[in-house]
Amino acid sequence: MNIETVCIHGEGRKTDYTGAVCTPIYQSSTFAHPGVGRSTGYDYTRAQNPTREHLEKKLAALEGGHGALAFSSGMSAVGALVELLSPGDHVIASDDLYGGTIRLFDRVLTKNGGSVTYLDTGDIDALAAALRPETRLVFVETPTNPMMRVTDIRAVAELLRGRGITLAVDNTFLTPYYCRPLELGADVVIHSGTKYLGGHNDTLAGFLVVKDEELEAKLRYTEMTTGAVLAPFDSFLIERGIKTLALRMDKSSENALALALWLEKQPRVKKVYYVGLPSHPDIAVSRAQAGGFGAMISFEVDSAETARAVLERVELIYYAESLGGVETLITYPLLQTHADVPEEQRLERGITDRLLRLSVGIEHIADIIADLENALAV
């Protein structure tokens, strides 16, 4: 089936025996056994639940993976991946990375005896030079958050081939509708399902999708042991959101390109970071590995005063954290997504007091532009 159809039907349409078109919510913490030593396949919801299982199978089908695991948040999914590491293991991660992931690596991974090196994972020579005998994980975010840099997933996968190093790719910004990292050589795909998969800013969720049966088994053991599983009702909401993923991604991405082109012409805007702009240095790499550019834009204005005025003046656009919903959101990375990143590191990455980030929604583009036009008229 084409991906638009998989978004709606998953691997198949049967979810129960009533003929229900929508996936039932199995709001049960435990399941009765038919007899001693026998099971329906479900025992306790922390181990598995029919609603969550249906969602996981749909996401595995969308990403082309062997299996998918649904967690209670994106960070709990990343945390489960990190739990596979041992003291002394080394991680290489994209240096322009979501602040919550940086916090996890810097404060939890290192506390547990691991180490992390941040670098531009789009620079294959630098990545090769940073590899160590103890390197066990390369963690790539592409496009990166918030500077929208792109890593060549195929090139990284080729570099790591045969070295026993897991390649994990955060595919939150593009979703499997636009990019399928497992097909490009990645071992694990990460999603904050809170974002585009859910699509309505109403549910927290996270996913790991893997192509290897052995790795899936290890992660399932970790998930069941630590317990950060996605609840049945939240699984239902995310599965429902995925049904409109293709429509939402196309519309929000169309809006984002139009908005990025408009922002480039504004006198108070000094730089626009959007992968789909012809001027973006990584546009060719993105075209080679993705079917679209997504709907995330960052832009730098002329002063901190302008940035704060925009945040105060927007009316249609919400000044809020997160991304990927139908509503357009504007974020101030300095105070929100990257507040815990040390100032020196923030400045090195271009995260200044003049940088703003937009998650472009599906409103009429003229209304989004009008709101920003008014906000920039300071």
C-alpha cells in the first residue's frame, strides 16, 4: 500500500470482532487467563496492550521496521535507548540537538559512566575522526533543532557499517511520510509522537522503531522493566492523529516554504533557516533522502528587543513550546527548548537571544503572514 493508505489502515483493518472502524480503547490494566499456563497474548498492560500494539504495528509499517515500541514521551524513548549502554560506552551526537536530549546525555548518560562527543554529524570526516573503540551509539537529529542542518544518513550508515555501532536517527521533524531512515541504513528511528504523529498538541508519546529483532527484544525488556509505556487512551489518540499525517504534512510544509520565502524579504529578519529554501546549504542532501522539507523554520531577527516584541505581539500564532500540531507555534529556544544548555555552547550553535523558531501549522498562509507582519512592525 502507499504510505497515505498505511497511515489510515496500518498493516490491516481488523482490530476486533465487532466491525468497529476505529481501533477500540482497551482500557484495562490486566487481562484474564483462559486457564493455567494459557494466555490470550495479553497479560498486563505494562507488557502489552491491544490498542498500543495496533499503534506500534502501524508505525513499524510506516517506517519499514521490524517492530516499534510506544513510550509515554519522546524523552522516555530516548532514555530507553540509552539504557542499553554500559559504563565506559561512548556516544557521538549531533551538536545541534534538542535541549532535552542534550540534558539526558550530559546529566544521565555521564552519571552512569558513559561519555558523549557532540559534533556536526553532516561532516563525515569529523565523524570518522571522532570514532573510538568504545563508541557504541551515533545519535543523529536531522534536520537539527533549531538550526535545521541536515546529515547524510546513507553516508553515516556506510561509515559505521561492520563496526558494531548503532545508528539512531531522530525523525520527528520529517516523519516517515517524508523520510524513512531505516531504509537509508539506520538501526533505530526515534520519534517524539507528541509532535507530527499525534498532530494536535494534546498527547505526549514517544517511539523507537527498529529493523533488528534482537535489538527490539532488548528494548522491549527495558520498556517493560522501566515501565514508561504509552497508555491505551493516548495510543488511541496518536493512532487517530496518524490517519491525517499525510494531509497535515503536505499542508504545513507548503505553508512553511511560502512563509520562509516571505521572511527572507523582511527588513528585521537577518537570516532564515529552512531546509527547503534554495539557499540552504544542505538542500541537495535533503532532496536525496527525503520526500519533503517539513514545516520547521528558525529565523534570526535584528535584535533581542525585536525577538521579544514578536513573542509579545503575535495573536494568531501561539507563543508556546512543542511543535508539529495543526496550530502555528513560535518558540524562543534561548528560554525554552535549550534553556539548560550552557551559554557558551548555545552561542557556538547559533542559539542567540535573536533566534526564534516556528512550527508552521495548517491555517491559511495569508493569516499566518499577516500575524507575523504585524508582530514584526515594531
